[in-house]
Amino acid sequence: MDVSIIIPNYNGAGILSKNLPKVLEAVSLYKGGRIEIIIPDDASGDNSKEVIQKFISSIKSKNIVGKTISNTDRKKGGFSSNVNRGVKIATGEVIVLLNSDVFPHAGFLDPLLSHFADLSVFAVGCMDESLENGKTVLRGRGVGKWSKGFLIHGAGSLDKTNTLWVSCGSGAFRKSIWDTMGGLNNLYNPFYWEDIDLSYRAQKMGYKTIFEKKSVVVHEHSIGSIASNYNSYKIKKIAYRNQFFFVWGNITDINLFISHIFWLPYHIGTAIKGGDRAFIVGLFEAVIKIPYILNFRNKMIKLFKKTDTEIILKFKD
């Protein structure tokens, strides 16, 4: 099986220099097909392009090739757009997405790819050794519940194989299904909720998303591009806005959507009372995008086969 490993980058020259050789070392062990390592650059202002070109030139294996593609317009920037840009030039049957602050353990590919023998599998997620505040926390499996008009997501127990979503920072995706779905929704730019949205849409289409704890990666969150380039207010505002995008774009069960509308005044009042300006601004920014949300929603509804309740009930850990 041929594999395309995509490592999206934005101003990550330092972490790329550190992690790209580790990625190359790990994937060199794979004997099941051809590997391409694609590094789409999102109009970085540092010396990322030089680092990427140097890395590509360093690849000597006949079974591994390096590619890059650059965005020259920051107005068209963001994680979803950058990943989609990389996927467009990918030729592998399976796409493996790794954040620039992620590097895999040796042998991570084989258990990850073994699940794709089942044609109903869309995506498989890795076990994250997440480095947080000097500690290593094991993560990778996602669960969620419907509460007060929103899908609330969180980390699930690691002894099960189903997952609500597969992270676009450490997961594998079947390219044919990705293409049918149109990939990541660019509305979620610059970051957050895009991978939950992608996995959720795939499950509503009837496909599986799986967690594979034998495929292990190390995730150094504190040095990633989000923490390095955005302040806490902007991160919070974007997370709120994209939470609205998710509900308005995906929830089709009428009872759940009514509950969302019912609880909305409560959330607005709580935000105003608590001085949570990020929530109010995030809501406003979501509202002005409603025409785009509805356009995407109408396209996806034609592909959906399962209800929201069917999906969400499976992930009450």
C-alpha cells in the first residue's frame, strides 16, 4: 500500500529541523509500498522553505520521495487549506497526517495501515505520547456527548478501539473517501474542530473511525505553531466560532438542533455575565458565515446515511 505522509507547516523551521529526520527514520522501516513525504508550507515568514528543501534533498531511499507545495497568499492560509493543498498532490492510497510538532515511534505505520483492509474504515488514529507541562500524557481516543445544545468532546479511555474523531495531527485517512467528502472544510481555518468535523461527517456517511494504540507518536504541544503564533484570546474565540460551525453544518436530528436553539440564549447570557468576549465575538463571526455553512451542509446531507443520535450514543465512555 502506497502512503503519503503530509506534514503541514507554518513558521516551524526549528521544529521541522528537529522532527523531519525522525519521521524519515521511522518510515524507512516500512516495506509495504512507496512512501512520499509532503510538506505543504503556509506562507511562512521564517526560513521554513530552506529547511524543507534541505530535507527533501537529503532523502536517498528509492522507495521514499519528498515533495513540497507553498501558499504565497496568507489570506488563503490556515490548517485546513494547507492540508488540502498537500492532499491534492498526494498519490498514496492512504494519507498520514502528522503535525510538525509530532514525530512517530519506529514501526508505527504497519499497525495503523492494517485496518485499511476493511473497506469501511475511513480513518485510524495514533496513540499520542503528549508532552504537557513536563509530563507525558497518553491520548488519542476521542469521545463526546450532547450537552446544553452542543457536542462536548473529550479524551476517552484507551482500552477501546472506536473513536469519535481521528486527529489530523496524528492519523491516517483513506484518500478515496477523503476526496469524496471534499477533504477538510476550509471554514474552520485557521485551526480547531476541522478533524472532528471530518471524522463526524465520515461516520454519518457510514464509515468507521478507529483508534490504534500500537501506533505511537510523540506530540510536543508547547512548541507547535498554534501556541507559537496566536494569543489565548484569539485561540478561544476561534474555538467558539468553530463549535458553532460544527453544529450548524452537521447536526440534522431535529431534536438536537432544537435543543441547540433553546440553550443558545442561556450561553449568550452566561458569556455576557462572565465577560466572555471571545464567545460573543466567535458567535458573531459564525453568524456572518451562515450562507457558506448552509452551502456545505446541503452538499453533505446528500451523503449522510446515519443520524446524529446513532453516532453520538456510541461514544458515551
